[in-house]
Amino acid sequence: MPAYATGVVGTRGVRLAEEQIYRISGGKVSGGVGGTGKKASEVGVSAFGEMSLRDAKRYNQFWDDVVSGKSVNQRMGLDDMNLKTVGKQPYKFSQYDPDPAKKVWGSGKNSHLTEWNQIIGKLKKDGVEVVMKENGTMGYSPKTDFRAPQLNIDNNASFSALMHEQQHYLDDLADGFRGMETLFDEQFRIRTEFNAYMREIKLAEEAGNKELARKLYENFLRERNNILGK
């Protein structure tokens, strides 16, 4: 509806009628309105009564902005201000690193040689097929009726990453080796990823490296979101 419409009722109708009255007068004023005795150059008339020329100018500008479709923020000039956003903000992840502990401690064979060999030896003794990779691939494949559990680890991975994959085997063992059905069990996958990352995070915290612990927790959140399809 045009801002100059007539014959309107209700709150909005009062506003439009007020605007019509003021615009019909062209912003001109009438003397002696309401018995104030003010000069014609000082007093304006609207549907709500008298107003100063300063207020009349602001009033007309307001309706010009409304008619032109300006938003509240635009009318208040907030879009031109460099305001800081407050309230809850989306979390900003740091750059992804599948093995952040490696940048801190290097290869597990160098930083924790004895512990590295102990874990590899125990896994093999338990019948786990340990596959050493040279391309950064790491992961655990659950035991099935036709295949032994398989653990893939990069030859230069951190000791922390090896602990992570070992934990997946331990959780698979504790769950009774349910096989490939665990891949479709979202709650199981999230829980076991949490267990694996918590072993890494505990190691980082014991070393006093909070930044590494934070990055590892971010990796858990990424894994969880991926499982949930987010």
C-alpha cells in the first residue's frame, strides 16, 4: 500500500494518515496551532499534533526510509558501524592435521621406541594383523568371521596415533567382535572415537601441552560430526 493512501484504519492507518497530513502541507507549518503562539516557521502539524521543524524533518525522513524499503538497521545506521558480534558464535576449527602429536614429538619409533615395540608386539600376539604404511594411512578394521582384526599405521606416525588405533582394537575386543555391523552403529562409533582420542588427550595433558590436547579434541569433534553426517 502506498504511503500516501487514504481511508485507512488501525495503528498503521494512523501512521499513514499522519504522513499524508504532513506531506500534503509540504512540510509547511501553520501559525497559532493549538494556541501556542509560536511562529509559523517554528511549528509543524501532524496527525498527533504539533512538532518542531527539526522533529518534522526527522519524521519525514523516517517515512521516506520506510517507503524505500530500508531495514531497521539501515535506518539506524547500524550497517555502517563496525559492531562486534556478541552471543554464541560457531566454533572455528584450526587447520586439520590427522596426527598433530607428530609435530610435537615426531615419529613414535624415535620418541617412544620401547613403548612402540611393546604395543606392536602385543597386537600381533593377540592375532591382530598390523600393516605398516608409508603414505600416512591409519585406521582399524574390525574382526569378522572371515578376517582377523587389522590395524593400519603409518611407519612414521606418532606414538599417540598408535595408541589411538590400539584403543579401537581394545574397544572391538570388549564389545565382543561384532564385526562390520559396528560400522552402522553411530553410538558405538562415537563412543569408541571418544575413547581413542581421550587416550591421546591424556598423554598430551600429562606432558603439559594444552594446545595439542585442544587440537586432538577438535579432531574428535570432526570425527563425531562426520559420523552424524554434519
